[in-house]
Amino acid sequence: MHLGFLQFTKKSDNKVDNVTLQVICVLPTSSCRLLGPKITTGKLIEVKPTKIRFPFELEKQISCSIFISNKTDDHIALKLTSTNSVDYSIRPSMAIILPRSTCEVIVLMEEQRKAPRNMRCDVTFSINAVVAFAGATAKDIVAHKMFFRESGNTVDMVKLKDIYVSPPKPPSPVPERCDKRSLYWASATTTLRKFCN
């Protein structure tokens, strides 16, 4: 069965979810972390987390996972987009989620040659979801206008907004000082241990 054009016209009664998530980039940290509200819910989908943190490092590609759950008994078609497809990508960019199941999506930040100016980022990621027929594939999503509101579909949308967080200042190095007494006691303790064993 193929998607019919009427399914995506103004006369159709399809419901579409659109989810927007928030990306937070920090300098430096070791892994992705959840921030703020952990779940964003539309009528059709639920997204965890809604805010993610990229451990920002110059000239390093960084990725974080987003989990999108289908809250319905229908097949849900997803279309994921970014306002900056040069520096960020989303994989997969289109998907079908089976009823009551979850899909993992990878948000990938490409290598950055310089730190962001004023730690500001104006990138938005959108996750659009619409009810699809059973057996629909990602190829069916490409071929039709199911995500256009002009075609009469109700769009359920969640957005992911990029936010950079300034890194904490590194601790100041404290010079280690040794005095003769501590060296003497360390040496005496080592000698005593060797003697007793």
C-alpha cells in the first residue's frame, strides 16, 4: 500500500506532532548529559531528553542521542530538520516508529574550528511527527507532503534549541611543597615497612 496524495491535502484529517529540543554545548566535559525537563510530550510522541549537552571541543565531532517514543497505537512518521545543516546533522532524518515503541536519533555536531562567539548559538532542531499508515517506510515520507500544515494536517512539533554554556574556570594549580620533616617521615615509614616485612 502506498500513501495517497489525499492523505496529505487540506481535506485530510491527519494529525502531526512537531517536537523541538534544546541542545546545550559546554566546554569541556566528558559526555552527553540531560538538563532541565527530561520529557517533552506532544499528542503523538514523547522526546527524552529535551535538552542535551554537547561536550564542546575544537576540531572534534560530537554526538548525543535523543529517544523518541510513539505514544499511540498508530505508526508514526518522523521528519527531523535543523536550521544549520552545515554544523549539525540528525540521523536518521526520517523514520517510522511502530506503535508504542521508541526510536533512537543521533544529533551530530560537526568539528568546529573555533569557539562560538559570545557562547551563543541560534540553531533549532525540529522533530515533526504525523500518523502514517501501517507499513509506511522512510521512502514514503520523502514522496509526500504529510508534514505541511497547508495540506490540512495537524502537526505535533517538538523543538530542540541550541544553547552554549560557558565552561567552568579550571582550578588554579597549587604548588606542592615538601619540607624536610615530611620527607624524613616518608623515608622512615618506608624503611620501617621494609624492615618489618
